[in-house]
Amino acid sequence: MSAEIVIMIVGAVLMLIAIVDSAKLGLMDIKMRILLGIIGFILIIFGGYSVGTVTMPGQIEQVAEGNKLQVEFPVKKVQITSPVEGDSVKCRILTMGVYPESHDKDIWVLLKPSDNKYYPQSDHTNTSFKRNGEWQVITRFGGDQGESYDIIVYETDPSASQFFSATIQSWKDALSYPGLEFEELPSGATEVDRIVVSLQENCRGVF
């Protein structure tokens, strides 16, 4: 149970005590009942506001788009269409691609900067958004201007998807993003495409 819910429950209990005492018990003087009622009301309002704030989708991100690759249809494999190999990209971009009609696995984008660690990327849906043969995911860079990054696409089974989702959540909770070693990548993740890009600006500390 979240702290916000607990605050709302405490507030409701305080208001209930004040109301019951006023109607039946009469154990407290009127000032105490009013004080409890006010405190309870404030806690309910505060808790409700906090819940709404926490559970709202994040602020809409402004993302850049790179150059786009021309693909032949029908699509025969999962691949990146934007950015393209050798692109110079901004700190936050939309990585996009295509997938065959019969494809039924999740698609994940991982970044591999110069530290040779792997960083799964996600937006509010965690896995890349798939629809009508196209996929996309917000991709966030955190390195120095000119630094090279591998953008790697994996298709995953449910257990690998769960691993990446849990990893991202644990990093967010800890406010620390240490990256994954190659040996830590789940066996249910299969690399299907990879390109190399570089940063056109300093992105360190942006996120």
C-alpha cells in the first residue's frame, strides 16, 4: 500500500472519529472535534492530490527524429528505420522500425555506449510500441558529445521482457542506472538489428 493511500485512510479515520464523537459519544470538546475534522480533511485532500500526481503519465517528452531508412515491402525482418547508421543524434530521440506481419514477440531497444554496458530503453509501456507493422520507443542518451552508441534491437520472449521491465523499475527506484553486463542479458533476448550513431551534443546529466 502506498504512502499516499495510508495518508488518505488516516485522514478518513480522523474525520470519522470527529463525526462519531459529535453525534454519539461526546468524549471530546468541540474544539478538539473541529481540529480532528480539519486535520482529517487536509490529509484526505493531500493524499488524493499526491495519488493523482504520482499515477499520472509522465510529462510528454519532446523527442527528435533522425534520418529514415527506406525499406522494401513486404517487411521480412525486424529492423531499425530511424535513426540510420552513422547518424549524429540528439539526447532524446524516437527510435523507430518495422516488423513482419507474423511477428509476435516483444521488441526492445538497448543502448550500448563506450562503457560497453547495456541499457534497455522504454517509455510508459516499457516494451517498444508496436502497431500495423511499425514499432517505436523513446531512446535517451547520457554521454558526451561525439560519443558513439550502439543501438541494438532485441526480440524477446515473456521472461526476457519481464527481466528488462523489472530491471528498469529497480533502477528507477534506486535512482541509479548502472547498466547490464553482456553476461546479464537474458537468454530469451535475441539480437535482430544493430546500428552505430554518435551524439551531436553533450547529453551527460540531462536525464
